[in-house]
Amino acid sequence: MTYSLVARDPETGELGVAVQSHFFSVGPVVPWAEPGVGVVATQSFVEVSYGPRGLELMQGGRSAAGALGELVDRDQGEATRQVAMLDAAGRVAVHTGQSCIAEAGHRVGNQMSAQANMMRRETVPDAMVRAYESADGHLAERLLAALEAAEAEGGDIRGRQSAALVVVGGRRDGEPWKHKPVDLRVEDHPEPLRELRRLLGLRRAYDEMELGEQLVVKGDLEAALGHYERAHAAAPDNTEITFWFGLALGGCGRVEEGREHIRRVSEQNDGWAELLRRLPAAGLMPDDPELLRGLLP
């Protein structure tokens, strides 16, 4: 029903899991991840508990193999399960039950594993491993490249419907919510991988904007403007990013350019112009009537 990949980046320590399936909303079911602990993909006739319980066991010190082995031993339906686990040290364990629907199998690479069932061709896992190992970029981009290679190889025999991509940090501390740079889902779409790639690009754009916001708070508008500019270049049609880029331009003295960006989004929704009027009272732009007039379309 599904193909997936679990992997660890040996340079950054980041851990990731990616999946696509012809099934509605695969994201809440198959991929599980905890920063500095590990990742799990549980699929085929899914027993969801492999995810949270596998992470709990690895958090308690069990290796991926130890955690998976313990859970498989307890599972009377293990013959229908396909599960991959990877711990923070990069150790991989995979189980493909003998009753998983053909074509079903898995391939283990360096600190990663590709697994699939109900494939059109048995070569899907090998194609995923090759694509992942030859891809460039951050872990999320390499995971997505592996999913795309699986689809090109034939993918799920039924077609496609949903996908998910999760990347977490390799470090474990008391604030795990700070270490999940990518957590994306496509619940129901005719081309879920194409949509997932679009969302990943948008995630990168918003990351740049958030870096800009942090610099604005520190009062470094010129440095912030560079991040807003990169965010806008990555997502030029996004109204949220366009608005704040325009505001950053105005704050750096480039009022005419800023007004043009604010005009563009205000033509789509006049609420943006009203938002601009409210920002001085909230302390989010200088209380400067001349600047405000210059930016309003």
C-alpha cells in the first residue's frame, strides 16, 4: 500500500522519514519521529503503535533493532506488517512480513532504509536507495528525491493519493518542538509528490522570512531585508511574504518599492492595507504618518 524511506544525515545528525501511498491522509499514520531519538515508518496493514512505542523504546536506550524486535515478537499480526526503524546513532532495522502484498521488500543503505509493498515492480526500493545516495541538498530534499524515484519506477500499483515528509534534529533536549524543521503532509491530491515539493519550497521561503523577523526584533533591518528578499524570490506569488517584504523595503528607505509590493497584495485583498494601518499601534512599524502614507497603495 505504501513506499517510504527512513534516513539519518551523518553530517548534521538530522533524522527523517518520508512516505507516499494510495491512501487518504497517510501522514498521521505511517511516519513517526522524535528529535535525538529516532524515526519510524509503519505500513502495510498498519499497526500504528509501532510508531510511538518504537520511539519510546529507543528513547529508553534500545537500539532500532532491539525496539523493532521486541514489538514484532509481541505482534500476532506481524506477518502483515512492514516497519522500519532508525535510531539516533544511524542503526537501521526493518521488518517485511511474509504476508505483505507483493511486490513487497526493503533495501538497507548507509544509515537509511527504503521499504515498499504493493509495488508495481520489485525494483522500487533499489531505485529509492540509489536516488537518495546520489541526491544533493538537505536531508528533506534527498528524501523527496527518493520518493520521486520510487514513483518513476512504478510506485504503488494502485497509484497515488497522499504523502508526508518529516525531518527532526539529531540532538535531544527538553524542547523537542524546536527541532522539527520539516513536518509536511499532503492529505489528498492527484499529484502528492509534486504538491509536497511545492510545500517544501514554501517551507524554505517561510524559514527565510522567520529569520528576517528575528533580525527585525533585534533592530537590524538591513540584514533582515536580505532574508525577506530571498523569501520573496523563492515564493513570489505568496501574499504573506510579499506584504512583509514590502514593509521591510519601506523600513529601509525604499518606500516606492515597498508600496508596489503592498499594492499588489492589496489588490487581491484590501485587508492587507487595513492591516498596514494597524501596525503602528501594535509596535510593528514606526509611528510615522509619512511612512504610512508612502506605503499605502
